[in-house]
Amino acid sequence: MKILTVNAGSSSLKFNCIELPSEKELISGYFEKIGMSGSFYNIKIDGVKTKTEVELKDHNDAVSFLKEELIKNNIVSSLDEIDGVGHRLVHGGDRFKESVLITDEVLKECEKFNDLAPLHNPAMLSCIRAFKSALPNTPMVGVFDTSFHQTIPELKFLYSVPYDWYQNYGIRKYGFHGTSHKYITKTMQKMLNKEDINMICCHIGSGGSICCVKEGKSYDTTMGFSPNAGLMMGTRSGDIDYSIIPYYMDKTGKSITEVDHILNKESGLLGISGEYSDHRDIETGMNEGNIRCILANDMYIDRIVGYIAKYFVELDGKVDALVFTAGLGENAREFRENIINKLSSLGIFIDKEENNKIASYLDKNEGIISSSASKVPVYVIPTNEELMIALDTYNIIK
């Protein structure tokens, strides 16, 4: 089967075409600046990338160019050869606990979550409708970023606010990065040959979240009602005292919309360093003696260590694996080392030599980086959200 995976943002569209069950990637690409000036798209086949500058007025234009590229590059001779399309959806509320076949009823239900994900959900639903129009006979599946976390118990997902906030307005922890955490969980279950695995999964990229997996299911996670919760990130603040917001508004005259933008787009590593949201730039600044870059890095490590320790306790110390994944988790070797060195009181120790061998740009991109003395094995495992979307789609339409 040839499965197309689609991840649409408000002004972007990322796609892969994967052949299953062989799991071979046939083509991938990324449409950027949709609805903006300077729009373009990148295509990658067999590791070779090409860039094309085109006008992309909306997601329908992106879908049209995508169809052309599939045929032009001999991925398919006809669109009928696409057996299914898997769409990543940021929010499924507490309604969708699994990936589902997309019907008109499902689309209507998903519209209810637009208020919960106003930047992403409307664009994703628009993209689904564009694909349904272009491929009317092709089954489509919705894969929700929140669904993996629907096993989190009420004890963990409720906030200590009036209970009717949850009942009437759906205010609760939803968690995100679920597709990645699900992929890593399934990978480790196979690797360790253990279904009821206890694991701490650190998805650390420009966005970051940590998931506590208990007996093979999400038990707790750092992201909450929105993705701007838990860890500090590239531009997101993560957890803060809510009283800061009205105080800052009163002092500056900023609106709630402006403050929300600052906390999502101008905080985190960028806010502390004053210059950089990308950790690679932070590392450069650190090497040049930039004090604020050093502070931003130390704060990020501190937040990650704190949540790992919390989840270690939640699992009663019975942890089968600590896993690092995503851009920073997979590649930043010194960053991983500094985190693990702060976990020695939990009996977790690094093998520095093995750690330095693993990154996506090296010959080895996964493996164990803990020493033989470590009570918990520490892994680096590349995530593959596109493959997870494709597998869910494949299993549902099959």
C-alpha cells in the first residue's frame, strides 16, 4: 500500500509517501509560506532535495502541486494508486482516544476543537477538505496528537481549579507530541519485548515534552491544556506563575493577545538568551562565553532533569528505559551528557564514549548511551511521526 501522510500548519504543509508494509519512504516534501509572499516547496527523493518557488494562495494550491509532483516523479501513475491519506490533527479533545477514519461526522466533531487549537486546527481541517476534494475515493484517517495521552488518569490531567471548568469548558491537561511518544513507546516495546513497559520519553526539539509511560500507556506528560506548558522550549515559556500575566499587563499596557504571543513566540531559549531560539546557536554562544546563552542552556537542562526525576518517582523507580528523541534529543551529545550527569542520585550514569558516537549526522543514530553501572538504560531513538501516522492509517483502512 502507498500511504500519504499530511501534517498541515496554518501556513505550511509537510508530506511523506510511504510504502507499507515495507516502510519505504518514496517521497517527502514541505510547502512553506502558504498564503504569504515568497512561498515555495521542497521535495526530497532518495536523499536528493529540490526547491521550487511558486505562488501558494491556500492549501488547495499546495495539494495541486503535490499531486503533480507525485505523478511527475513516478511515485504513482495515477492518484488512484494512493491507498490512503493519514492526516495529523493537533487536537482531538477527550473525544478521540484513537486514530479514526475521517467521515463528515468526524470533521464536524473536530470543528468543536478549533477554540482549543486556533492556530492549527482550522488549517488542518481545511487541508483535509482539499484532499477529500482531490481524492474523493481515497480513505482518509485522522491521527490526533492528543489521543495517546487519553489514558492519563483524572488525578494527573485535572487542574486544581473549579471542577466545572473541566465539565463545562473542557479545561484539563491534554498533552501533545503524542504521535512521537506513541512511536517511541511501540519501538521500545518491540526492542525490549515487553508490552507493559515503564519508560520516560524525552521529546526534545524546538518544542519539547516529556512523557511518563506506565505499563505501555501514557500516564503523565509535561504539556498541558496547550503546548505552552511544562518545559521551557525554543520560544515557549513553559510553566510560569499565572499571576505574572495580569501584573505584566498592568505595568506595560499590553493586551492578553500580545502577552500570549510573547509567551509562545518570544520566550524560552529566545527570551533568556535575547538572541537565539535554536539550541545550536545557543551552543555557539556558550562557546563564545555568552553568559545569557549559558544561562538559557542551564535552565533548559534544569527543567528537563526536574521532570525526569518527577516521573522516576511516579514510576516508583521501576523504569525500563529513559529515551531521548527529536532534533535536540537525537543530536545534541553534550546536552544529553549534561542532563544525565545530573541524574546520578537516581543511579543513572552515562557512557560518554557511546554517547559521543550517536547523532543523526553520524554513522550511528541510535543506541544505548548509559554505562554498565546505570540502574536505568538510557537510549537515543530517532522518532518518526510520519511513519506512525502511516502505520495507523494502514491498519485502519486495511
